[in-house]
Amino acid sequence: MSNRAVFTVRRKHEWLQTPLKKKRIKRCQRARIGLQAAMDRKGEKPAPAAG
């Protein structure tokens, strides 16, 4: 009798522990879904007040 099921379960749990890679999309695709505008807004920093 083999214990193959035990090894597949262990492999599955090890696979679930690793973080997923972020999906790389081009700038035009980000712009089409509105993600690029959000990234631009988040990246903007207000100019420091000279005083």
C-alpha cells in the first residue's frame, strides 16, 4: 500500500505557503482598467511648504 496521498497533501501545503508573484501588466493595460491613475495618485507627494 502506498502513501502517495500523504505526499501530495504535504506538497500542496508547501506550495500554498509560498507567496504568489505579482502579475506584470503593461502601462496601457493598467490605464485601461484605471489602475495607472490610482498608482499616479498614490505616488504624488505634496510639495513641502517653504517657510
